[in-house]
Amino acid sequence: MKDYEVYSSLKVPKNSRIIVRLDGRSFHKLAEDLNLVKPYDEDFYKVLCEVCKDLFSEFSASFAYAFSDEISLLLDSIPFEGRVEKINSVIASYAASSFVLHYNAQFKKPPSFDSRIIPVSDDDVVRYFKWRQDESWRNCVNSHGISYLKSKYSNSRANDKIKGMKLNEIHEFLFQNGINLNDIETYKKRGIGVYRKNKKVTGFNKKDNVNQTSQRSYVYTDWELPIFNEDFFKQIDVIS
Ligand SMILES: Nc1nc2c(ncn2[C@@H]2O[C@H](COP(=O)(O)OP(=O)(O)OP(=O)(O)O)[C@@H](O)[C@H]2O)c(=O)[nH]1
Ligand SMILES: [Mg+2]
């Protein structure tokens, strides 16, 4: 029967970096069940951040990026000999378990994530994360827009109204109504990043009887991300 496992030999390209993107399944329902604050629930984001950190450490990632219900994980060393089925299934289930472990909530259904793999070059890394960050901004404008409209109109009227509006029109409409999206918290506009940072540590070297300074890296969670560009990814050593 082993030869019936026809997808098991599918592998990611050799010598390629990969991004694994996870997306919460039916999280609009989970948001309802858990009564999440609209449009942004800070506790939910804190949990998403913990999931990013767990994934980052377990799979030796070099960068993790999250907004809404999605997480992108950049991996330099490919786990499970590059087997696509194994990478997708293990990482998605690890994320779901981590999500439940960190969430102090009574779930109505077991949460799950879908997962896909994107092989990337260095240039693609910057383009990919800029693309997701643009999506984070679109999501920010749309979700604030629909929340505001639903506070004024019925759900169906609000949905109809927002369908006819362009992104800059929603932004302007909110501004005219006293909501300036430029002033809201950075993570809502640009998402959250997890990466390694170096810090200086000073210790006493007993043998030589001197103070010594060295660099130690630690996992950093960035709630104040800049707008992504090449320099940012160079600075955090994600690309050379
Ligand atoms: N209230 C609230 N909802 C959120 C928050 N973050 C994400 N969500 C919900 O998560 C959904 C994510 O969008 P999608 O991934 O397109 O929708 P989905 O229901 O997960 O559907 P599939 O991914 O296709 O299974 C949003 O539409 C919101 O309903 C939040 O901070 N607050
Ligand atoms: Mg989803």
C-alpha cells in the first residue's frame, strides 16, 4: 500500500529558502465565538504573537510576520528533507496547538490553520513581505471602515456601502468622521514581526580577571514595524 501515498515524494526545490504561510480557518466564526473586539482585538494579537514565537523557535525561522489571522514564516534551513506534506501538516498543526495553549478561552470548535509553501529568492523575500504588509494596510482600512459603517447602518447596508468604495475613499470617509487611521497603533497598520536581535552583554572573565563584552542574540517581537523595504531586511540579517 505504501505506493498509494502518491504525494509523499513531493519536495520543495533544493537550496531554496521557503516561506510557509498559515491562515486561520473560518476565523470570522472563531472571532464571533470568542467575542473578539472589532476591528482589532489586542489579546488575539498577543496570542498570534506567541504562536509566531513558538514557530520561530521550533523551526529555526529567520523571520515571522503576522496580521489578521495569517502568519508567514521564512525558513532558511528546510525541515523534513523538504517534504511538502510533512512541512505543511506539521507546521499548521503546531500553530493550532500553540494557539490553543496560549489562549485562555473556551473554544466552541478546535481552531485550525491552512498552510502553503512559497519558495523564494532574496529579492522575492522583500517583495513577498511588502505584498503581505500592503494587504495588512488594506485589511486595516477595510475593517475600520466596515466597523464604522455597521455602527451607523444595518449589516447589509454597511456591506453594500463599503463594496462601492475604494481604499482611499474609505480612508477619507473615516477621516471626515473623526477617525484618522494614521494615528492608530502601528501593529494594526503594519502587522507584527518576530526576528533575532543582538544585544551586548558584559560579563566578568575570571581567568583573565577582566570585564568582557560580547554579543548575544535573542528573539525580538516588533510591534512597531517600519514600512518594509530592502534596508530593513538587511539590517535584521534576513537578506545579505
Ligand atoms: N473581531 C476580530 N476579528 C478578527 C481579528 N483578526 C482577524 N479576525 C477575523 O478573522 C478573519 C480573517 O479573514 P479570512 O482569513 O479571510 O476569513 P476566515 O473566516 O478565516 O476564512 P478562511 O481563512 O477562508 O477559512 C476576519 O475576517 C475577521 O473576521 C480581530 O482582531 N478582531
Ligand atoms: Mg482565515
